[in-house]
Amino acid sequence: MTKLILVRHALTTDNQNNRLSGHIDSQVSEIGKKQIKQLTRYLEDIKIDSIYTTTSSRTKDTVKEISKIKDIQIKEKENLKEISFGDFEGITFEDIKKSYPNEFQDMINKGYEYKYPNGESLIDSYNRVADEISNILSEEKNKTVLVCSHGGTIRNIITYLISNSYKYHWNFKIDNASVTILEIDNGFTVIHTMNNTNFMSL
């Protein structure tokens, strides 16, 4: 059995301001730094064989301390990044609605198939993430693997592993610094822990 520990990065300044930060970098906020300390304490007693992050500083910063404690080198994967919001990186949905009303309506009408200008569609990001997590699971069979990534990426991973489809993407709530644990055995996936933040006391 392979155990997959999915951690969303700690709260960032862009998260606090509702700004879209997919492929652009965003710094962990002061609240996020407190979350990291509590997350690290929670993970200390959990067996971990490998740690993966994206190339974004917010994911690496979130698990940097636990990687030191466990003496595990972080493996960075570009394909585990959040969806690319393209030209809309760094702004809010309210900004899009106000300044690009036709684009905003297009977003609503097309749903999963909507592609952000010079960015990705949800389906694009799902396919990218599904390919990468499939490779990781092949390489890390019967190990306990921690993946620190993004809300959209974690939803993509879960829906891929339980349904081989992107269609349940929005059925999962993934909070900052939350822990979700999946157990994969012979191609069958069980959700062991979902969006756990009970260890937080902010």
C-alpha cells in the first residue's frame, strides 16, 4: 500500500487578498508562518519516506522545516503547480468581473473547459497533475509520500485517484495548511483523512 499525504501550502498574502496566484510566486503571510509551525509539529510523528513540492516558494517554505527534521531532501515538480491563470495572475475574480465582463461570462459558460488568457483550463491542469502524480506513485510504490502543493492541484489529485476524471474537482474543500491522506492499494484509493486542520490553534 502507498500512502499519500497531501498538504496545501500555508496561507499567503495573495490568499488573504483573494488574488489569483497560480504560477506566480506569493509569500507566506504572518498567519501562514504560524500555520507552518503547527503543521510541522503535527507531521513530526508521522512516518514519511519522500517529500515533493512544486517549484513555488510557498510550497517549499511550508515543508522546509519538516524536511530538515526528517532529513529528507525535497523533490521539486513543476507539473504539480496550481492552474495557470495567465493574464489574470495577481488580480481577483471581482477585478475580472468588473474589468473583463465578457471574459467573466465566458468563464461561467465554459466551466471546466474555460482557458484563462495565455493560461490553462481546469482540464489542462488536471491532465498535467494526473500525469505527474501517476509517475510519482509508480516511483514511490509502497512508501509514504508527502506532497505539498496547491488547492487546485490537491483537488485534481483526489478526483483523479478516486474517479479518473476531473468532474468531481469542486466537490472537495482544501484549506491552507490542511492535511489530506489517501491510501492506494492495487489501484484502489481510500480517503483516510480529508482536509484536516484540527491540529491548528490560531
